[in-house]
Amino acid sequence: MTKPSLPVAIALLWLAAPALAVAPPKPPEPPKPQEAPPVYVTALPAAAFLVAFLPVAPAGKEKNLFDVDLRVEVVLPRGCGDKLAGLMRQGGAKLDGSDAYDVVLERRTGGECSKDATRIGARWAIRMRVPDGATRELVVGGRSFQVARTGAKLTLDGEPATGDVPGAPPTAAPATLITGTVTAAEATFSRALPGSPPPSVVDIAVSAKWPKCAGPLLGLLGRGDAASHFSLNRFEPLASAPLDGSCGPPLPKPRRDLARAVVRVARFRVGETELSITLPPAPSAPPAASPPPATPAAK
């Protein structure tokens, strides 16, 4: 085999140099922003519709129970990917007493929002006791509706069930959101989120008493008042429970969960436990622009 001449060998090495060179290391990826936990808040409904209803098989002397499938809609000033979390019966997961519910939203606290108002909604099934020939008041988010029964039929404000689009899921089991009775709470860590002023994400270890039927912790239900300029400063642990009469009183032993809250105030309450954090500093205002130099007067 004939060896290449020296000029040819140098040319071959020059052509192969890019392939033999060691590639420079890739710059590290920028850290992902801390994803803010959802915030659960109550809201006022724009409308409620009766989608369907199912009579509950009689059990003992109880013959007037119906599973009522509702669609509740809420109008929000901006679209931020929020969704309707469900209905929370005032008084807990029981069938006695008035049929009054709060509307609970799961709101995003990070990401982009549209500038236009948006209408969101979801179906939620509850259980009601409606004797034949009677009309029972149903309060949803402060709005009053009348559920009337004639034989095996129900109407909502005189309107029959609308049904849902073909292929929609059947009526779910009746349920309600509930809050636990807090026995202890501790803020274990906090960190700032982007914003002006920046809110804080707070990790909270919370112990609360729940009925045996309560599901896993969903998050913290937040409320504000005029004193906090309606920033969320009161929180309660939130879970779901069946609304079928099977829930008893809270168990004596509290359950410990880890939760997160987004706060904009230095002092807040989880249940009756007051917690405090150090708020991140607000961004400083940009320096004022220097005035333009004075123009010398003409002589």
C-alpha cells in the first residue's frame, strides 16, 4: 500500500480536525421556576343547572332521597387556567339541615393569564331529601334555587333536567368538600415566587381531625377580609367526603398532613393557630431619571 505524501497527510489531518476536536460542554439548563401550589377559594356562581337526578333506593323509612347532578358555572375576570373544585356543604358531610353549599375554586397562582373574562363550570352531584309534592330550597354560593318534586320528577326553578352532551360521564356519587378541625400547625419553610410584590410559598405541617370518610388532603382553603385588604390570611385544610349519610363525627386522633399555601401577608392563621413568616423584600423602584442639562441662555 502506498503511503500518502506529507502534504496529503497534512491535508487529511486538517479535514479530520473538527471531528477529533472535543465538543465544548453544554451550558447548564436554567433552573425551572418554582411551581406555585393551587389556591382554594370560595366564589359566587353565575348560574346553576339541573343536569340529571337519580332516586335513591329506599333504606328503612327513608324514601325521599335523590342524587341531584348539577352544573355550576362561575365567571372570572381573567382566564388563568382555574377550575371549579366542587361544592362544600355548610355544616359538613351530613344530610340533615339546610341544603346550603359554597362554591370552591381551584385557582392557579403562577403562569400567564388572558386579559379577557372567562366562564368556567363543572358538574357536581349532591344528595337531597325532597318529599313528593314538596319544594325545597337549595342555596349555592349564596344564590337561592327551588327544587320541586312531582312524583318521581324533579325540577330546578321550574326547569327540568337538561341532560349532558352525548358521551358525557354518568352522574357521579354524591360528595361534598369538607374542612378539618385544626389541632396544630407549623410553618416549616418559605420561599419567594416571582411577582411584584413577590408572594411566598409556605410549607405547612398541619394536624387536623377528620371524619373517617374523609379523603386525602386536597390543599388549603383560603379566605381574606378587609383587615388584610382581602389577601388570604385564614386557611383550613380541605378534603372531599361522600355525601351519602355514612360520615360520622371527626375521629379523636388528628391526622398530620403536609400542605402548601401562597401568602402575601406576614401573619396568617391555619385554623386557630397563628403563624408568621418573613416576607421577601419588595423590588426597589428604579432610580429617577436625571433632569436634562440646562440650556445656556443666549447672550
